[in-house]
Amino acid sequence: MPEQDQKDQKDQRDQRERQDQQDRQDRKQGAPPDPRHWWPLVVIALAQLMIVLDGTIVNIALPSMQSELGMSDGDRQWAIIAYVLPFGGLLLLGGRISGLVGHRRTFLISLVGFAAASALGGAANTTGVLFGARALQGVFAAAMAPAALSLLTLTFTDPKERGKAFGVYGAMGAAGSGVGLLAGGVLTEFLDWRWCLWVNVPIAVIALLGLPYVPRDAGAGVRSGGLDIPGVLLSVSGLTALVYGLSRAESRGWDDPLVLVLLFASVALLVAFVAVEARVRQPLLPPRVLRHRARGAAFLVSALMLAALFGCFLFLSYYAQTVLGYSPVEAGLTIMVLVVGSLIGSMLIAGRLLSRVGVRTLMVPGLLAMAAGLLVLSFLEADSAHVLALYLVPAQLLIGLGLGIVLTAATSLATAEVGYADMGTASAAFNAGQQVGGAVGTALFNTVATTATAAYLRDHGTGSGPVTSATVHGFGVGLLVATGIMLLAALVATVLLRPRGTNGA
């Protein structure tokens, strides 16, 4: 690391330590805590909520969008893909930019840009404008996500406060998808689908009001080198091809020529990216970020966890609306059980214990709880009696508790022991792993469920009853596979994380 980088990093660390010492002294003297001290957490948590929210809030509004804007059935998927592709593909670049120009500065620009893109999308009168606005949201989210996590790590260094802060941040990540589904249904049903995008504007305004309390950049990233252009091109094209190929595999199948070309191309591009990063002076993703054993475990565990959970989210939405006959709002309220569980797991369990116990002590039981919840859901049938009390509620509580605990612990670990210049990159790699894991899980779950459904229909015939039973059976088989993936994540955490130490290293 250059000498100037080391000096700037030391200045930031000394500044944080002085502030922590002053806060501890104030508490000893009985001085009331300064409420402004927590404003940075409010700002960062709102940004995280917007990013996760927009991954799902549009889903339920799609039929209304399609009807008003005249979308074809083939085009409507782009209301979602247009956000996911630039978000997943540009994360590493966004993380590097955050380290270069400063995390706070990057956060401010991306927050304003995200809000402006949301306003544009809500006002869209053509599909082109809507898709373009969604793509801009993804671009700005790719910079805002690593900047937000970097600011959180740099701002809250006191162990107790760090646990609380990461608990709140983890709660936003864990609950955001479920809140998005409910908010999308409520806004579409009682207002207009456009509010699914416009809702980001007031959230961003509140975040901007608290931004003056977020510590300013000390200039550490500005002199840390230029952009690794070959790495940028290879990572963006490789990640974009991978995410798009996996999204297409969900509907086209794994043997589709386009899917095969995209997946093979993504592998080749990412292998080339790894080779380039090992040779350039200022790599986009420094190998040292990934070689840290505990941090690498956090990346891998979170990717496996989301690969297992995305199928669960698909099943819950389908089962509530198609089998139980719930409206979109009622289906969203059903998923709120999982959201409540995740809030308890992140804020009341992980947030309080993160500074007291090893990360492995939190993550392994959390992963096992999610595996148990997925297993319970796999036993559901089309005509299951007492479905809420015996299956949906206990399963979602287990999954929610585990999700909140694991996501909080993994997020804290992802940026542990990272220098200022690498903070954005580590944050971006963590988010990119989650995006890829979710895309892989969605495609894999859909393939397994479709195959199992077809086999069931061959054995039991067709008709509305058998078709519904076959679909639920297919989802059940997919959930068993998801259970296996979650158990694999628990094994990875057990092997790679040490039993003691709050940072898991």
C-alpha cells in the first residue's frame, strides 16, 4: 500500500478511536448519548432498504405495468432484469470507484442518482423509458451498496455499537425482499404501480437529511491508483453474462443455446479476469481481499444461503396466491412472518451477541435453523390441513431468525480487517456473491421443480387437481435440494470459521 494511503488510513483510524474514547467517557460520566451519533446508521439503513426493496417491489406490479404501458409478455421480464443486470455486473467497479473517490462522496452521488432514476421510472409513459430508468437504478445501486457498507464499517468501530449497527443493517437486507413484496401489493392495489418506484424518492430525501452527520472522507482513496481497465471490462462482461445467462436458464432451460453461450462466455471471461488481477499493479479485485480465510467464508456462505432461499421465496408467493387463494396483499402479509423473524434474528440476537461470541457460534446455528425451516416447507401438500399453524408460521420463523442472524454476522465479517482503499472492493465482492448466489438458486430451483412436476404428472395424469398437486410436489423437491444447499453452507462455516474470536478469523 502506498505511504500516503497508510498515513490517511491511520488518520481515519485515529479519528474513530478518539470519537470512541469520547463516547465511552461520556457514558461513564452519565452524559446522555448524542442522538446525532446514530444518524449515519439511519442514512445507511435507508439506502440498504431501497436497494433490496427494488429487487422485489416491482414483481407484483408487473401486470398493471404491462396493461398500462402495453408491454408484451416477452418484454415484461425486462422491468426486473434491467435492474438486476447492471447491479450485479457493475458491483466490483462500483466498489473500486468508492475506494478511489471516497465512500461518502460515492454514496451521496449514487443516492441522488438512484432517487432521480426512480422518479423517472415512475413517470414513464413508454416501456423504453421504464426499462432505461430501471437500468439506471441498477447502475447507481452498484455504487451505493458497497459505499454504504464501507461507511457502516468505518463509522461504527466500538464493538457494542458495531453489533447494534450491523444488526440494523442486516435487518434491512433480510427483511427488504419481504417488505418489497408487501409494499408492491399495497401500493399497486390502493394507489398506482408508479408508486412502487416513486416511494424511493421520500426515502432518499430522509437519508439526505441525515447525510451531514455521516463522517467525511479523509481522502484515503483519492491517491490509491487508477482503474484497472482490463479488469473492469472482464468483470463487467463476465458478471453480466453470468447473471443474464442464469436468469434465462430459469425460463428457457439449461440446454438452450443462448443460455449455454452466455454461461460458457461468463466462465471464460471470469477466468481471464482472475488471471489479469494476479498480474496488474492496481487490481480491481485484489487477491488479498479473497485470501482472508474468514472473509472468504463469509462470501461463500452468504452466496450459498441466498441460493437456497430464493426458491423458498418463489414457493411462498406461489403457494399463498395459487393454492390458498390469497390476494397479493394477503400473500405479502403472510410473508411478514418471515420478515418479523429476520428482524428478531438480526437486531435482538445477532446485534446483541456479535461483540460477545464468535461469528461461527452465530452462523452455524442460524444456517441449521434455516435448513430446518426449508425442510418443514418441503412437506406441504396442495390440501394440507392447518397449513398456517403447522407449516407456514413455524417454517418462516425458523428461516427468518436464521436469515437475520447469519446475514448480520456475515456482513460484519465481510469487511473485517480491510484497509480503507479495499473497503469498497470487499463490500462489492460480498454483494456480488449474493447476487450470483440468488441467480444460481433461482435457476436451479426452477429446473428441479419443473422436472419433478413433469414426472408427477406422468405418473398421476392431468387435470386441475393433479396439476396443482404436481406443482406443489415439484416445489417440495426443490425445497429439499435447497435444504441440502443450506446444510452445505453450515458445513462451510464450520470448517472455515474458527470457534473463537469475534471476527471469526
